[in-house]
Amino acid sequence: MKRKNMIALAGLTLLLPLSAQEKKYPERAPMTPAMTEYWLPQPPVVTPDPIPSDAIVLFDGNDLSQWENTKGAPAEWTVHNGVFTVKKGTGDIQTKQKFSDFQLHLEWRVPEGIQGESQARGNSGLFLQGIYEVQILDNYRNETYVNGQAGSIYKQTAPLVNAMRKPGEWNTYDIIYTAPTFKKDGTYRTPPTVTLLQNGILLQNHTIIRGTTPYIGFPEVKEHGPGPLKLQDHGDPSKPISFRNIWIREL
């Protein structure tokens, strides 16, 4: 082949698209299990029995040293045999410590032989951060408005089911609560949410709380920071309810 023709052929090769040339690309490394594993940080170890080892015990059966009334004075409810009971007329009580996000365990009992109907039968309430009420009420064969029965977000969201035990038996509440965050104008950036199980049965599933839970009126959004847990001295004429085994884990 003449030199001139060889040069022309070489030039033509340079002008060919890359797809027509034998260009080699790096091969992708084969996937291995280690590519999708990470080992750090390791989660802390929490032992579960009899209560989580990182839990704060709010009532250990002995006294109400972790509680006070809403004016900051000592709580006056009655403690007896590892249980504390509403002392009617003395007012609500609340934890001395304030909380944001948490996991809560609480046990409560309506007295055997209780009388009354609707809201006038074993009525109390658990106020998350002192503001948002989860209803406590005897709804064993006792109908009331559904967004005011046990396990409701009071006057907002009815429970998925009625999981009440009969009077004289202990009920459990297990709650996962996420506190709200706020914008500069005081409205919610992210609203509070709650998941609630009563006696191991789901009643509220990541439910959005729309604001305060008043008896009369609609929810209002009020900016706040960490707050206590509050238990209600409702004032209905029925026998008072009791509590035991209360602990909380900050999240």
C-alpha cells in the first residue's frame, strides 16, 4: 500500500465514531454483601426486664416524689399498696420533669362496682406535654361520644377499637409521642403525633394531633416547649381510678 493511502486510512479511522472503535471501559466491580453493610455507630444496649434499663421511673409504688400539683406544691393523691389513686377535689397532678419526644408506659384501673354512665364514670385524662389529652375513661359496656372515649385524642380522633377491660382489672397504655416543632409565626412546622396501644391493641396509629383538646371549642395551636405529663382529677361523681407502673423513655 502506498504511503499516501496509509495516511488517508489512518485519518479515516480517527474520524470514526467511538462506538465503531474497540474502546474498552472499566468493568463494574461485582456486588458483595459488605457493600451494603455498615457497622458504626452501634446502638446502645437496653435491657428490657422488668422495665427498660434507660427508662425514667415516674412511679415505683412507694411515693409521688416525681409528681406535683399544677401550682408546684406536693401531689396529694393517695398512695397505698404500690398504687396511687385520685384524691378527688385536690386537683390535677403533673410530673416535675418536662419531656419532648418519648415512649410511655402507664397502667390504670377503674374500681370494681363503679356507677355512672357516659363521661360520668371513671373519668380522668393523660395530658401529653401538659396540653394534649389522651382520654382515660371506663368504656366497658358504657357508651359515650366516640371522640371522648378511652384512647381517644380528646374531642379530635376516636380510637380504632374499644379495648377496655372490665372494672377491677388493670388497663395498660403504651404510647409513642413526637412533639411538635414550630415556625417563627407560632404555627406548626410539624404537628405532634401519637401512637397508642391499650392492652397491646392499637388504638391510635401515628395520629396527628391538630392542637389543644378543649372540652368546648375547637383545637388551637399554641407554641410551647417541653412539658410535663399531667393526670386529671376530673371531678365526676364516680369512684376514683388508680394508677401504677409508670415509666418513660426519652427519644
